[in-house]
Amino acid sequence: MFDSVLLRTFLAIADTRSFTRAAQRLGISQPTVSQHVRRLEQAAKRQLVARDTREVRLTDNGDAMAGFARTILAAHAEAERYFSGSAMRGRLRFGAADDLAITTLPRILRHFRQQNPQVNLELTVDQSAPLHRRLQAGQLDLIFIKQNPGTTDGTVVATDELVWMGQEKTALDPDAPVPLIAYQGPSLSRQITIEALEQAGRTWRITCNTREVNGVLAAVRAGLGVAVFPRSLIPTDLIKVTNRFGLPELGHVDFTLLSNPSAAREPVEALTTAILARAVTRVP
């Protein structure tokens, strides 16, 4: 068994490449750092650190030990959280709009589960309107959805511009109806799209009706028409085509967290904090 104190000292050296800076980071003396390294090398029966007057570097065995050390210390921390009386417990029913689920949100949820292993996280992915109804019916505890700016007292994570999305080679006949790729109703983006076109006096036709964001993206990539999408979430192989075809402006949309007032507050607040602390952006 490797002493966690020795492993922390070793990782400080691995990160800083300096006995002096490692000592400063840990708040211990440099001789103590050297002693910890010797003890860890004795336990491993391998040389882990090589140093001369110019540099400190890890040996091949040291690189291997650094990987093991991070795994061991992470396991220690998870065990401490699990067996501590302060660990959160319970169930958290979380709903996310499907286009928000293609962002870095899954990484945030994975990190939340790792940090809170005793919280049973249940994820529902759907369109914003059905998720809102399920929250109001008490079937979900927290939802992350798209809404018109300023429509609720929820927590706004970000505000984004709605734009027309298409392929680089997309071509529209200005005298023909606009070919629309849209979510099935009720859908916020569908409603905004149709209202904007009708106010602008543009005719339109639905070329693809879908319930999922992957269906929207597949139809756009297939050249079936154009779709309305949050600008920051447009995949790299598609582009904004609003200005190219003189299509009407669509305004903005809020990415909003809404909670059920009867839900357990601690898990809801913890996940809300986790989402607010990390940028929710398109997956590269």
C-alpha cells in the first residue's frame, strides 16, 4: 500500500517539476519533500525522480507512478465522500432539452455523479414544452430548457441568438416557399419560426417533421431545407444562413434552469451550481 501523503507530495513534484515549488504548494519544508520521495521510491523499489543542477524530471517509472497516484487519491476522496455523514443522498429527476444535451452538459452530469455517488440521478431528454409540463406535474425535480427571454423566474444559464442554419451549399429560391426542418409541435423554435416568416410575408412548407435534434441535423445535412437553431450550438459542418437568403430575424432564447419547489433542495441546488460553474457549450 502506498501512503497517500507520499503520493500527494510526489504529484506536487510531477506538476511543478521542482522540489522547492512542491514544498511551497504543500506548505512543508523542502527536506520533507525529499524525504517523502525517498520513502515512496523505497516502497516502489524503483527510482521515480531524476534531478540534476538544471532540472527535475520523472523517470519512466515515475510517469507510471503519477498515473497510479492520481487514481489512488481520487479513489480515496470518493470513499471519504461516500462514507462521510455529509454526503448527499436521494434521487434527482433531471430533464434537459435535447439540443442542450448535445453540449458539454453530459460531461457536467458525469462530474456531478462522480462527486455525488449517493445521489440517484435520473435523466430525461425531450423537447422543452413537454419537460416543462412534467415539472409542473411534479414528475421532475429540475429541468434545463429553452424559453423566451424573461418568461419565468428560473435561473438563466445563458442567452443565445436564434438563427437560420443550413449547409454551405444550401440554395433557396426567393420566390418559392421556405423549406423548413422543424420539431413537431408544440415547440418553441417551431412557433418562433412560423410567426417570423408570416410576419415577414414569406411562404413556407415543412420538409421534415422530427422530435429529436439529431433528426433536425440529419435533415439539414441531407439538404432538405433550413432549420432554426441556437447560434452557439451550430455544428462545425453547418453554418448560419440568415443573411444569405434575407430570412427574418428571430430574436433570442434563454437557456433556463427551473426547479420543482417540492423537490429535495440540496441535490437540486448542487446540480444547479455545477451547471452554472461550467460553461455549457457545443461539443467540439
